[in-house]
Amino acid sequence: MATIKDIAEKAGVSISTVSRVLNYDPTLSVSDETKRKIFQTAEDLSYRKKKIEQRMASFRIAIVNWYTEEEELNDLYYLSIRVGVEKRCEALHIQMTKLSLDHLDSVQNQEFHGIIAIGKFNKKQAEKIQNITENIVFIDSSPDEDRFDSVVCNFEKATIDVLNYFVQHGHEKIGYIGGRETYKDDTSEIIDYRQETFINFTKKRNLYNEDFIYIGSFSVNDGYRLMKQAISEHHDDLPSAFFVGNDSMAIGCLRALLEEGISVPQRVSIIGVNDISVTKYVFPPLSTVRVYTELMGETAVDLLIERITERQVAKKVSLSTQLVIRGSSK
């Protein structure tokens, strides 16, 4: 349904003028030509919206996920994004097909109106997907923002929010535990903006200590292993706060600290990233950065519809995050 704002922008008048015309305000003094333009615009937008809704039922899109279903269980971030895509498609009656990144060559002859690619993709992989369809939206990566639509999260700002919180609460020894990822074709390592921002922030404030940074994979087991290593190496000099690259790793960190008898948050504060569904149920409840993963999926579907139906210019959408403080930090 077209909004009053949509009509106002299209007709080139104010929102209040549109509202008063559509409500037949007798005190409004505008020309018949302006009224005609507003009514015609309202009709045109309404008709166009209905036509698009009718067409959506015939759309056939593919979801390309760089994670396997088994990998999704170790990092619920991508699972939540995929759920957002699927829910939005179901609500709009859009047909969905799941494609494997490793088997894209076998679907070259299949017809898809568009593709949503979830995960980290480089330019070479993007061009391979483009052989299937020109209409592509990437979620959580932007391999070429001049050509392809994308939905991303501002992890730089999220990291700064966490570190500012730690500094404001008197923490001077701050550690980072994160993961390292490579593209599925093993061409290169992927830049992690959480780690980069952490390093830049702490260096500027003379808080940087290379020995307080631990990197593995984004899994519960590596969070556990790396925190155990940090405890073993630093003992009483262990940082009083850790920013952890995702919630799965943070849950592993909590387990390691509790096993070693290190109180959280009295001795060590922990903040993760993503706000996956289980974070509020662990002990202590995990402080985290809420990433609106389902909204990322929903937004990608909406971008794809725009691209299929009319828009030619690439669009990149960056969603905000929210710092959520629970029992694991002070």
C-alpha cells in the first residue's frame, strides 16, 4: 500500500497537503490542478503496488548460503539471517530454492528472477553467481557495491560502542577473542572489522597489548580454548574485560572462566556479538551487541523485489546495532 509520504514525493507537494486533499479538507486552498495531480498519483501508486504484488507470486528466487546447515548450528548468526529471508518470502508467496555454492555450475540453465547470497563472497564468486541472474543481493558482504545490492551490519561502530562501554566502566586491560575466516575458494583471508577496529581503538588510547589478542575460529570450542589459553598465559594479569567476536565464542569463554573459578563479571567482563537466541539463557546472561539478523534477511528480499521490478542502481543498506548489557559485564 502506498503511503502519504510516497504520494507527496511523487507529486512534489508536502505531506500535509496530500493528507488534507485526500481527506477533502474544505479549508485547504489549492488549485484543481494540484488536487488532480495528487489524486492521479495516489491512483497510479496504488495500481502499481497491486501489480507488483500480483507479480511476486510468480517470482522464483534462489538462496545461496556460504555456510552448510551443520556450520549454521555452530554459528547461529547465518541461520537467523536465512530464517529472515525465508519468512519474508513465505509472507509474499515468493518461491524459494536453495543452491549450494559448490554446485552453481549445474544450475546455469535454470531460470531465477533473483538470488540472495548469504555470507562472505568475493568478486570472483559474485561474477559466478551473476552468470545465473543479474538480480543479486548479498547479505553480510558487499563484493562490488557499484554493481550489486547488499545488506550489511556496521561492525566498526558496534566495536567502538563496546570498547567505549569498557573504558567508561574503568577497564584498562581489555582483551579480544575472535575468529579468522577465508573465502570458500581459499583465495584470501577476509578482513574482520571487529578485530581491526579493536586494534585501532586501543592503540589510539594507549590500551593496546598484542598479547591480549587471541584468534581462532568463530565457534564455542575455540572460544573455550582461547580463553583457557589466555588464563594460562596471564594468570593474575588477565584482562578485566574481553570483547568477543561472536556469541558462540563468548559462551565458550564463559564456560572456561567458570571452570577456572574466575567470577564473571566481578573479575572479568565479557561482551559478545549478535545476540543469538540462547544468550539470555546462559549463566551469567551474556552481554552482547544485538545485530538485527532477521531484519537483514527481510531487507534483502525487499531489495531484490525492487531490483527485479524496477530499480537499476545498486543499493547498499547498513543496519544499526544495539549494545545489550546483561549479567556478564560491568
